[in-house]
Amino acid sequence: MSVKQISIFMENRPGRISAVTRLLGDNGIDIRAMSLADTTDFGILRVVVNDADKCMSVLSNAGFSARATKVVAAALEDKPGGLASVMETLYENNIGVEYMYSFITREDGKAYVMLRVDDNDFTSSVLIEKGFKLLEESDLN
């Protein structure tokens, strides 16, 4: 189980994030989660949205360089130690995390962590076996 994440590559200059978020908003694309990593000259804006295919099309038509990848989105208890329980499960199963970011939902007591790992299928099966709920694409619409 996984969801599509869109990585948008852009110059690190004023107004670029504003331009992307306005473009997506004007096209009815709802950002569910977001992360920004940057260097001096360039940045990668990672988003999980309600319609990844439409997002890719809109970005491409506007001249942005973007790539879709799959990430695992795991629910956790929104309380102290909630994230630790997911991380301990991954550690116990020798699963490394390339990067991650989180978001809060409207669902009471839940938060989600987006995980970029080497093997989405294995990670998903481990987390499900341990009782964690995972998001699917349909959950984002």
C-alpha cells in the first residue's frame, strides 16, 4: 500500500513556492502533506495531493519539472510516543528511512507519517502486521 508523492524541482528564489501553490490551488488540487528540502540554488518541494495525476499534468503544462514516486503513509496515534512506535517497528525489521514528513488529519487522534523507504511492499506488510493503518490513493480524494 502506498500513495503517490510529487517531487517538484525548482530554483531557490523568492516566489517559487507561491507560484506552485497558487497554480495547484487554482486548478482544484488540494495539498494534503508537504515537505521542502533546499540547497543554496535549488529546492525539492514534495507534496501529497488529492489528485496526483492531475497535479503532474498541471505542473508539466506550466513548465515545472516534477516526478511522481510512491511513499508509505502510516497512521499513528497523535500523542507522545506515537511516532516512536512506528520507528521502533521499522528498526526491528531492519527498514531504513530515506526521508519522512508528517501531517495531521481531521480524524480525531490520528496523524500520518509519509515514509520514503527502499521497499514499499515489505514496509507496508510489516506495518499492517503490527496493526498500523496505511493510507491508499483513494483515501486522499
